[in-house]
Amino acid sequence: MILLPLTILAPAQAQDTKEKALAVKDESGKYFDADGNPTFKIESDGTVDWYTFSGYRRYHSDCHVCHGPDGMGSTYAPPLLNSMKDMDYGTFLSIVAEGRKNVGGGNQKVMPAFGDNKNVYCYLDDIYIYLRARTVGDAPRGRPPQKADKPQAAKDYEASCMGG
């Protein structure tokens, strides 16, 4: 009798692409891909949807301190543009809300939990949308040159989440 090692393989997350990120549904200025995940819309003149712009602002107020400008990484934390390629929406939400700890090889990497920080938590979709636009290559580095107006739905959600 020959015993073969058993390996349990987790299903691989397919890499995100421009095609997968294509906006197919618009709900009051917020865009979604074919799988129902939040995504971006960038016009040919460079105008980004409100949520991409808001995500840029929120990322640079709370996330870039560790992950570097435009998701490019730093000596302190990895580039998000690499990890976002293979990360689904639910995993992103979970990691940001609950944090993450990786220890091994003499390294300790800790992503703090932001689930109780309204300045991050209320804008998780926006941050995800911005990073997704950066990851698949549609959003250039730096502040978007033009943005769409803030939709009423975004104003209403912000007031509700922030308690205002």
C-alpha cells in the first residue's frame, strides 16, 4: 500500500483585471461589476466617479501612512496594489475591519483593525474602489484630475454612518 500525501487546496482567487472590474450597473452614481462588487468608472477625459475620488481622499488620510502613496507600499507595509490583485471584496472588508497578523521568518507584520474607526469604516467601499482602480491600472498616481459630483445617496449614507 502506498500512502500519498494529502493536500487540501484552497480555491485560488482569480486575479482582478480591467475586464472583471468593468462597471455594468449604476446605482445612483455608485458602480458595480458583473459579480455585484463595487467598482470604478473613469471617463475618457480622466473624470473619476465620486467614490473613486472619495476613496483617494480617504486612503491618503488614513492608509498611506503605512502603505505608501497611491498604494505603492513602504518600508513599513506592503504595496496594496500587489495584494489587491488577488483579494476579493469580502476579504478586503474583513482585513480592514478586523485587522491581520502575519508572523514568520523573523518578521511580524500587523495590520490594525479599523472596524471602530468611522473615518475608515464608513468609507470602506470608497477605499476599495480607489485601490481597485489603481490595481487594474485605470487610475494614475496622484490626485484624480476631475471628479463627478457627490451623489445624494453618498451624502445620505455618510450622514447616517457618521451620525450626522
